Amino acid sequence: MAFWTDLNKTIRYAQRNGLRDTYYAAIERLRDKVGTSYSYEVPALGSLEEQRSQWEKRRRDGDSLPLISFLVPLYQPDLRFMREMLESVERQTYGNWELILADGGGTEAAANLAASFQDPRIHYGKLEENGGISRNTNAAASMASGDYIALLDYDDLLTEDAVFEVTHKIERTQAEIIYSDEDKCDPTGRKFFEPNRKPDFNPDYFLSNNYICHLLVMKKELFLALRLRPEYDGAQDYDLLLRAPWSGIVHIPKVLYHWRTHPASTAGNPGSKNYAYQAGKAALQEYFRTCRIDAEVMESRHNGFFRVNYRPDIFSQRPEVGVVGGKLLDEHHRIIGGMMDESGRVEFPGMHEMESGPMHRADTMQDAQAVDVRCMEIRDELRPLYQTVFNASYEGHVMKHTDDLKTMSLEFCRQVRQQGYLVVWDPEMTKICDQK
């Protein structure tokens, strides 16, 4: 089954991108499967019991505890998947939650299944008609009484510590929006794979794809002010986040959500919901229109990932962007420089420029700590700073291999970020570097 699924994916990719891109994508996928081992590690029993004890003590002490409302839209659900989802919520180590099932199909079987749990925190609502995922979710939100809402699909699973980790983050940060890492699971819900280790909020990576995805938690009053828009069904959560204030977004670097794969799911078959990618593209284009940014959203090689063409350039349209850097390649088109972390470690070293890396991050625009001066463009206002750091003018800088270019690149980008500008890495911007 997996073989035929992979083959179909490869054929669709080749039809979209051609044989050269497909060759490198296939080599990369094969290498990842052979060289990557992942197994979701359930938190230690002692840790989970400690979380339950903390919750019980705080409840007994009468502490003010955030209430999390899970919103689950339904329409003719697979009852086994639905049951397993409900069980995963009931197993939470933090008990101050409620689950709202908004059923657009009004099936008696789904209602009976919900009732069989005999849990007063599980609420089933039969809707008058099926309004689609956005309207059904909005209806669920109207029934919710929590401080925060969390979006959950009926066929997915939560880790036991999901709500505990979310509420812990809420109480520490007062964040309006929280998201976590995630992985995928097979139809049995027992095999886990493809962990998505996400960065902290990264505006330009987010403007290239909805990497936030699951688990997504939002303050209820903010959700009710924005609501999901039916015209973007399939990418309704992306549209929601594009309209939300980004200053209050906080990341939990831990897998809290298992996205179940099966033939009808986007997780299992990305090509099964092409309308979702078109909706995402439309939502992103609408974001730029609303912000009065002259930009064209284009599809990339990868489903659900986009390239943004700013007209005439990113500096004219994005005043918060100070520096743009690209890929520095050797004569074999392998990455030897470009995006760096704060210590100067090059991201994706040795990777061929046609490869895309984990979650396609080597092929997607994103914000960086630093980029290499040898493949860099800067905003005009930063030219005096460039002169100070590099002791050379931006236009006439002759770079010598004897110069400590990495150290100076790091210092320049550090000062750029200190001034409040973003440092952006654009993988479409490349330069071949003579290493002699």
C-alpha cells in the first residue's frame, strides 16, 4: 500500500515539476526513509501522574484554571476514528476542558457515540444543515464556554499531556495564540512518523506555508472576533491566522498532536485536497491585498507551499525587512553558506540546491538569525552600518578570503536585528562561490 502511495505521489510530482526536480526529490525521500528513524516517545508514566496530581491539587485548592474548549466539526464521521479521538481527549492529564461536537450530518450514530462516554464535558450539537467546515466550526465556537478554543479534527489524536502543556504556556505567557509540534500516525493510531519540528513564529516562513497547522489554540474572544470564513474552506485556519495579531503567537516545541493519515486525509494523500492549496493561495493573496503589499503569490514545487514575488522588490513593500540573503553554492551546486544560526553554523550544509530538506525548509523563504555577506542584499538605510562593520562600502566591497567574513556577517546581521529589522533568507537567490 505504501509503495503505491509513494509511486502515485512521485508521478504527480513529476507531472507538476518535471523529471529533473523529481529525480532529486526521489533521491532525498529515499535517503530520508533509510536514514531517519522516529518513534513518538510517550511521556514517562511518572511525569503524566505528576501532571494529574498537580491538576487535582489546584482544582481542590480552588485555583483559577483556564478552560480549553475543543471545537470538532462533524459530517458523517468514521466512528472508529471519532471514538479514538474522544478517548485521547478523555485521557488528558489536565481536566479543565470541554469538547464541542458540531454535527452537520446529524447522524444518530455519532450522537450515540458521544453520549456513550457519559462525560459532562463532551457536548454534542446537531446542526440544522451542513455548512461546511468553517460554518460548522463557528457553530461549535458559539456553544463553547472556555477561555481558549482549540481546533481538533475528529479523526486525529492528542497526546496525553497536550492540554497540560498548553495551559502551562498560557499561564506563563498570557499568549493569545499557541501552537505545538506535531507528527503523523497511521490509520491504526499506533505507528507515528514524520515529526514536524517547527520553528518559533517565523513570519516569512508562515507567508510561504501554514506551518503552524496543529495543535492550534486561540483565545476565544479573539476567535469570535475573527471567525472562520467559508470562502477559504480547506485553508480556513491559515486565513484565520493571517488575520490575527502575530505579536501574541507562542510556540510549544513538543509534539502534542498526531495527524492521522488515511486515503481521504490531506496528511495521507496531499493530492486529495488540491482545493485546500488553492484556498491557501487565495487567502495569502488576500492578506497581501488587505495589507496593501504589491505581491504575487505563486505555487512552489511542493503542495501547500508558496513563493511570493514582491513588486518591484521586497524592500519597497516590506519596510520591516532589512537584509535578504541567499544560498552560497560550491561548483557542484552544494550548499556551503547562506543561512546561519547565531553561532555561525550553516543550515543545510552539503545539500544539493535542488533538494528541499525537512519540511521543505531548504527551499522556502524564511527569517534567519544571519546570512552570508557573499550572497546578500541590504536596505539602503543600512549602508552606513555595513560600512562600519565591514570597513568597506556596500557597492565597492571587494571580499578577500583572508577576511573573517562569517564573523562579520554574524555581527552585521545581529546589529540589523537589534535595530528591529528582519533578516530574510531567500533560497531562490543563489551564488556559486570559488572556494580556492
